[in-house]
Amino acid sequence: MSDPTTPATVRDSQDPVTLQALVQDTEVSPVRLLVAPAGLHVPVSGTVIHDVEEPVPHGPGAVLLLVGIGITDPRAGDVLRRAAECEFAAVVVKRRGHDPQRLIEQARDHGIALFTADDAMPWRTVDAGVSCVLAAHGSGRTTGSAPAGGEELFALADALAAVVGGSVAIEDLEQNVVAYSKVAGVRIDSVRQWGILHRRVPDVPEQRRQYRQVLAATGAVRFPAMGEELPRAAVAIRAGALPLGTLWAIEPAEGLSGTAEAQLLDAARFAAPHLLRALNLPEAERRMRRDTLRAVLHRSGPPADEAADLLGLRPGVEFCLTAFAPATPAPASARATGEGGAGAAIPNPAVLTHVEWVLMRHCAAHRAHATVAADAGAVYVLLPATGLSAGRRFADSALAAVRRSVGDDARAVVSRPYTDLAQSAALRREVDGILRATAHQEPGRPAATTSEVRHRILLDRLGDELERDTWLRLPEIDALLAHDRAQGTDYGTTATAWLDATGDVASAAARLKVHPNTLRHRLRRIHELFRLDLDEPDVRLVAWLELRRAAPTPRPPRPEAGPARP
């Protein structure tokens, strides 16, 4: 069995993506098929936005977005012909209210697939949507070597070489040298010089064994001197669990210090996002940001400033966290008591995964810098450079896409703006608190914010405290609720209605659909049976909080003995 961390496995594990992906993914695909004369198993590699005034480039497997002209323009048919000659997989047009039949016939004649996009959708959104569908089905991964790294990777190599005292090279999985140090006076050998000159490492069996060893390790791997090679230390560069490349440093004559080895590991973490950009791996970058966000939500992972950099958060600039949850049936215990929140059921994992994909695709089209991650019972979306108003607008638009996919019971929440990721624990508690407070809201409601449900969050927190320390609860309320469950009475509903009405007997009686004298009789019975003194303000407040926490489900009151009139 081959080593799953080897470059060959990383490169060759993906089946080709075809036009079928654009047709079957109707939830998020921004295009609709008009004709596919060669069938739907034509491989697709990406998109090209084409200006009709420019020559059609060679685009094997690409989808050409035809902008700037209508389908009745004679030039549209000419573009179809040239796109077929240049090996494009498909062309996307907009109808603009015209019948596409003539263009469909021309596409059939030229043997190229033709799709249509919604007239109101901007072409950049169409481009992002198509690209996202292809990425979701596996297209977009690199199949060749990386270009030269940006200035950041070269600067990182220089800084590390100055600390370590030996030449540093950053390589991709093809063993191409993406960046290297140019610091004078550090230790270097002929093998490194050859690699820098040719921008790749000599392909010898021993090198391949070393690369497998480095990619399989979680820390630094040390290699002794061998032939012309000086001793080396190497670490893997990863986006989450996905290997991207390796970082190599020639050791100084006195050997690598513990401090230098730790800095080697730090440099590999810092190199990951820059190497992703050099490799043009949008799916891998998305995965790295997702894993980072999950770690932040669990108060683990890299330090806050490093995580903020990976997630695209700028110091002092506001960001928001939104969360989306599909409908979940309450567990039996919660249905019986009316309680929710911490005891609520976890959504079906398949549904949650589907919601995550819907949100990823929505963000690809509308918020490219957002990070999406499913965790526990919700899908979280981190929005850089976003205040509360913009966060709510995003949440409402994304919620509409989610509801089209999983139903109107799905809900969304938005945190207050934050500027420091070190407050991630408070951020997570806030968002989860809003989700819990809206667990039983009516379907179809817009995204909720803290200010709208702060009172409910407070009640939930107080309820948690009463669950942790049951001795704090009023025994009179426990006895009252136990009596209701055993005898089928409605003393809890009665007391809650009266307390909700702030002692207004007429209003509470109208809500319960009973005569005011019947309500007065029940209140007297509550005092007689359970010794609950609702005339005492503090007792009244605590009793109301406990009854609201229990939240008994309203039902028609049972007939009860007692005078109907004084």
C-alpha cells in the first residue's frame, strides 16, 4: 500500500469533474443547461470570462462566460464556433428575454454545451458560483508545479536563515523550489546551490524517502550529512491535515538549537497561507481556514494573533460571527418539560453537512473572505471587516439560501461586532446563546441578534445555574410542577399567566380563558397547597424565573371545583 502522504497520492486521488456537476447541483449552480450535444461527461477544468472583442483563447475543458452581447447578436454564434475549436467544454449566455432556440441549434452543430444564467445575476457572481461548484466536486487542485513564491515566502526564508545560520528552501510537493534564502554568510552546500539554480531538487531515490519521512512527521526531522549534503532539518507545511510542501534548513556547524527548531516549526505554519496562494489551491485554503475556525471555537489551535492572520482578520477592525442551524426535533425530555437549549437534539449530520456546503457556495459568490465551519449542532460563518448591520444583511441573504435547501425552520443568528479574536470564548458563548434562545421560534423569522433575545439568554443562563445547583431552586415550585404532572392540574400555567400579567387578574384570566374569580381561587389554592407566597416580591420574582425556565406548554385548562362568582 502506498504512503497516503506522498505527493503522488495527493495529486492523483481526484476523478475528473464533468458538466454533470453543473447540472445536478441545482441548489447552488448559477447556470441551467440548454443543450449538451456531447453529453454531460465532458471534463471541466475552470472558467474563462470572455470579452467578445478579444480572441477566444485556448481553453481545454474550461467554461466560457460570454459577456457583453445578447444571444441574438450574430457574433454569439461565431464565439460558439471558436470556443468549440479551442476545446472549451461549454459556453454560458444570458437570454435577456430572447428565445435561445437559434443559438441552441448552433451549439448543437458545433458540438459544444450551452448553458444560460439568470439575467439579474452579475457575471462575477456567475463566475464565482460555477467555480465553487467545480471546487466542491474536486476541480481546481493543482496538477503541476507551483510558480515562484511571493515576496513573503522569500522574506520568511531570509529571516529563518538568519536565525538558523544555514540556507533555507521552501518546496512544493513536486520538489520544486518555490522560495529560498539569499542571506550572505550562512552555511550552504552544492546540492542546495544546484536546487536554487534549477528551481527544483535532484530526483533521486534517497530524496523521495526523505520527503515521505518529513510529510509523515508532525515535527522537525533531522538528516545527517550524506555525500556532498550538509546536515539538514525539515518540516512539513500543511493546511490543516493537507500537505502543501516542505521547509528545509541546512544546519550550522554546531548543530540546530532547540530554539531554532521551534522557529522552524513556526515558520512552516506562517508559510502555509502564502504557499497556498502560490499553489493556487482555493479548496485547500478554505480547508485550512475552516480547521482554524473550528480550533478557535474550541479555544485551541494557534495563538489568537496567528489565527486572526490565517482567518483574514485585521487588527482593530470589526468582525462578526454568524451561525446557522437546521430544524431539530426536541428530545423526549425537552418535549415533556418544555425545556430547550443545552438539552436540544443535535441535527442530522448529513443535513448539517449539506447546510455547510450551501453556505460555502453562497460565500464563494458573495463573501469570498468568509470562513465556514460546521461544528456540533450549527454551521458557523466568520465575517472579516463586518459590522452588525452588514452581518445581519449577510445572514438574512444566506438564510434564504439555506431555507430553500432544508426548509423554513432553519434559523440564523449574528453576534455583536468584535475586534479581538482573543475573545473567542465570549464570541462562541454569545452565538450559541442566541441559537439556544431561538430554538423554538416561529419558522420564517429573520436572523436574530443578541439585543433581540438577551432576556431569553439570561433566563437560560439562570436555568443552567439552577440545574447545576439544584438546592437553589424553590422547593415550592418543584412541588407545584410535580403536582401538575401527577394530577393533571394547571397550577404552573395559572401562576405563570398571572405573573406574566404583573398581577393583573383580568388580563391573566382572559389569557387562560377562565373567569377572574376562578383565577383568584386557583391562586389561593397554590398558596394553600404549596405554601408559595406570591405576595412577597423576591419570592414572586424567583418563582416567575423558575416557571419561565420550565416553560410549560400551554393547553386548555381543566375544569376545577371552586366558585364561579364570589
